[in-house]
Amino acid sequence: MDETAILRSATAADLPALRALWERCGLHPSRSDTDTRLATLIDYAGGLFVVAEQAGIVIGSVMASWDGRRGWINVSLRRGPRISSATAE
């Protein structure tokens, strides 16, 4: 089995898999993080929203954001039985 993971820009079609990944990582997006708003972020700044995919399965995500003053990088990764997440500000 090929263990190679690829990194690519997220698409709106990835949102169900991303939400499942975030849930497994213990992350709970706010109520304002609707699929519509996340899809808008992907369309606006897709290079800031990246997924890691292995064998057609989303196994990780990196999302960067900026509020005009501060920036955040959120990382979620599922690798085998290990699941982790981190946020840098």
C-alpha cells in the first residue's frame, strides 16, 4: 500500500471530511464556522487552507487565518491511531 500523502489546497467538497477530522482531533469549530463561511474562505484564500490526503482520504489539514492584527495557523493530523492538533498564534 502506498503510504505517500499529498498536500493540496482544500475544496468545499472536503468540508465533510475536514469536519470529521476536526471532531476526531477534539476540535469544535464555532457556530459561525458554517460550511458556507468556510467555503467562502477556501474560495477567497485557498492557499491558506491545505489538506493532506492519503489514498483518497483526508488525513490532515492546515488552516491559516489573519484578523488584520494577529495570525493563526491551525494544524490537525490523523496518522494511524495517533490524532493530534495544534494552534500557533
